[in-house]
Amino acid sequence: MTREEVEDFSRLNFSSPVSYLVFLQKYPDSPFKRTVKEMFIDSISETGNYSDFADVGFSEISDYYKVKLAEIYRKRGLEIKARELYKKVFSRTNSYDEQIIVANAGDTTFLTENQTIIANKIWFAMKNRNFDIAKFYLSLLPPENKFYLYFKGVILYKTGRRKEALFCFKNSSIPEALFFRLILEKDPFVKIELLQELLDSNARRSFKFSGARITLNKLLVSNLSLFKLALDSVKSFDAVLYKEYLAKYYVNVGQFKNALSILNSMHTPSAEGLAAAIELAVFDKRVNLNGNNFYSFVLTGRKPKVTFLKPSISMVNDEGLRFILKRRRYFLLNFVDFSRFSPFDAAVACYLAKRYKDAIRFASKTLGGRISKRQKAVLYTILYPSPSVFKGDIVSLSIARQESLFDPGAFSRSGAIGYMQIMPFTGRHIAFIKGDNFNVSNLYDIKTNISYGTFYIKKLIRQFGSLPLAAAAYNAGPGRIRRLLKLYGGVDSNTDLVLFVDTFLPLDETRNYVKKVVSNCFFYSKKFGVSDKICRVK
């Protein structure tokens, strides 16, 4: 991309649809191409100059603009093309249903006559926790449709009506219903029978895998005898999963040599790390661990073997990107297709524009490729950004990186908000302790969000005695982690930490969360040249 191209894009005239066509003709492969096509559609719609419309190929535009394009087709008398486009968008997202239904008021049967489309829309709604919308589309699905009871069961389950959900799942012919029956079942013996039935069924592998992990995780901390019985049913389904949990079983019953034998045959970083923790804790034997990972950091005390170099505009090869960065016209980066640039250029540009989430994504793609030592040092700086608002606090930086990748507008499906992904009820609790007046909107303020998140994680560190355990509580809730620690017997060393996290903690998400937060902490301690004592147990 050239400087001239950027300047020509900036001079586009909204009131002149033809100017967009001229730009596309002059720069057919421009990184601005998708945006220019969308702006062209906007210009036609707003000015009403339908005679200036030209079909320049719109496959890459967003669904929002496809809806607007369908309106243009209809204005030009191309009803078949308009309906095809409306139906295409309607069938793959619920985001523009209101616009599409209003635009076709009086004749929406072509949108809803296909039961597969309706089933997909129910699934989209459930995935986004829009259960009222899911209920609406379920009402359009005939009760005799094979998915009807299954979808109804999922909606009931997700809205807390578990008994009614279980009835639906028991009467559904969809094999994935067995997964939900497994989750809802309280009797551990019946649970094992349902696990075997699920594994033997035609359910998708992801459901089988999740069902097996959830069942094994639960039984591991509640009933080791039944755990072993459940594990036997997994053996023929997934040999690697079987080995992973058999090693956990051996650790929990004190058969450490058997655990080591299995772990040493697996050849994965997590297996090597757990084996090293057992060697150190049980046999007082130190094992060399290579690599920049959780196990190496907490078990050896070794800092990350990396260097950090500040990115600069001169490192960007693309002329157009350099021009944008030099003029600080960062808003223009919202309109470019970054796939047209090298990941390194994209990473540096996004970092300098403080678009940290995108920068980290591009840097992650680049790090494993053929790059110079200097580029690698630059990429580590990008991978571990430190916005000034955090004031160099490595604890809050470590949490924010894992929670939101430094996206201040992050909003999770469960309702967590901002850099530190604070739930409204947690924010209310923190405000009460601090003596602040609270409104959920406060959590959208960057400084308040970081202040509350930092206050909370440091409160948890005081309660649990270390960042790793506090991070587990931040993710899974302090009550749950406190109960698990009571069952486990306490974590008093870094080897205890690895054994607790890898062989006892029954929450996959929290297990991965702890490892990533602790690793982040070590990287930030190296970046700032400060002690990494806070990152470990002792």
C-alpha cells in the first residue's frame, strides 16, 4: 500500500458514488477494498443515486452491508437477487433479523419455510444466550421436528429449569441429548452408565470429549473408586485422554512411579512438567526443563529467556502503514484488511496504534516463523504490552492480558466487563468494601475497571497467599477454590502448585487460566526487570 493510496482513500467523496468506483479501478487489490465497497453501498443508499450503482462483486462485505445491498437490488427491481441475499444473511446470523423482517413485512414465508434455517437460528440464539429469541424461533419449528425436544431442553437447561430440561432430553432422539443428561444426572453410578452410552453413540466427538472430561474431573475429587470405573470406559475412546487421567489417578493414590511411567511416554510439555514436579516433590530429583512455560518458571525459578525491544515506525515495511502511523491517523486502521500485510507489519502497526488485542493476535502468528533475533525481541514487547494506565503493575497486567487481551470494550457472554472482566455483582461487592457508590456503567470506565480488578486480585492474594491461587479464585470464585484446597490439603510450595493444578483442580478453564496468568507474570517481571517472587507460591 502506498502513501498516495492512503491519501486517495481519505479524499473519497461520500456524495459521489462514482468516486468509489474510480478508486476501485485505480487500486483493484487495495487493503481498503472491502471498506470502499461498503462505503459505496452507503453512498448509493443515502444519496438515492441508484443509477450510479454498479455490481463490482460484493462477496467480502459484511452481512450488515449485504442487507443494505439487498435493499438496493430491490430498489432497482432485482427482486429475486434481493430475496436471495436477504435469505442468505437471515440463514446464518440473527444479528439483522429485525431489519430483514421489517424490509419484507407482509411476506416473510420465504425466510422461514426451511426448517433447517429455523433450527440454525435457534442454535445461533442459544449460543449467544439470547433465549427469548431462541424461544421465538422454536415456536416456528414443528414439534415433530427431530430437533424440537433437544432445542427445547437446551433452552430450559440454560434458563435454570433443569427438571423440565431433563424430560426433554430423555425423550429426544438427538444423540447429543445424552451429554446434557450426563451433566444433569446426580447419581454417580447412573452417570457412569450415561457416559458409556454417550461414548458409544453417534454424538459429535466434541460432546463425547467434553462429557468425558467433565465426568472424570468431578469424580476425581469426589470418588476415586468410581473415577477408575469411569476412566475404564474412556480407554477405547481416546488413548491420550485415558493416559492423562490415569496419571492423575496414580498421583492422587500415591503411586508416583506408575504416574511417571505414563507421563514419560506422553511427550507433551504438560506431561513433562508434571513429571518434573513429581521427581522434585517425591524423589528430590531435579530435572532440567527447557522452554518459556509455566512449568519451567515455577519449578526452576528461571526467568523467561527472551529480550524486549520497543517497536518503532521504521520497522514497518509497508509505505502506506508507515504514513498512517507517522501522521497518527490511527482511525484509518479500522478500514484496512490486515490480511494484505505481513503479520509482522500488522503487529507493529496495531501495537503503535494501541490496538493491543489485534497486535497480540498478529504477533502470535509471526513468532513461530523465520524471523531475526531483533524481530523476535520486538514481538515479545508486542505480546506483553503494558498500557500506561496500569502503571507497571505486573499483577494487574497479567490478569488483564488473560482476561481481555487489553480490549477495554471487552464484554463476555456471561456479562463480565472491560480490561479486568469484572462481573457486575463483583463490582458491587468491591464498591461496597471501598465505600463507593456503584453503577454497572462504572465498570466501563477504564480507570475504575482496572482499579477494581487490581483491588480484587490483591485482596485474593492476601486471602490465598499467592498469585497462582488468587488467579484460580479470580476465575472460578474464591468459595470453590477454598473448598478444593481444603480437600487437597493446602498448597505450600511450587511443586504442590503444579500437582494441585494438574492432578486435582477439576476445572479445565481454571487450570489453563492459572498457567497463563502465572506465565504472564514471569514475562512482565522480566520486561520490567523486577522480582518474580509474586508470580510463584514461595
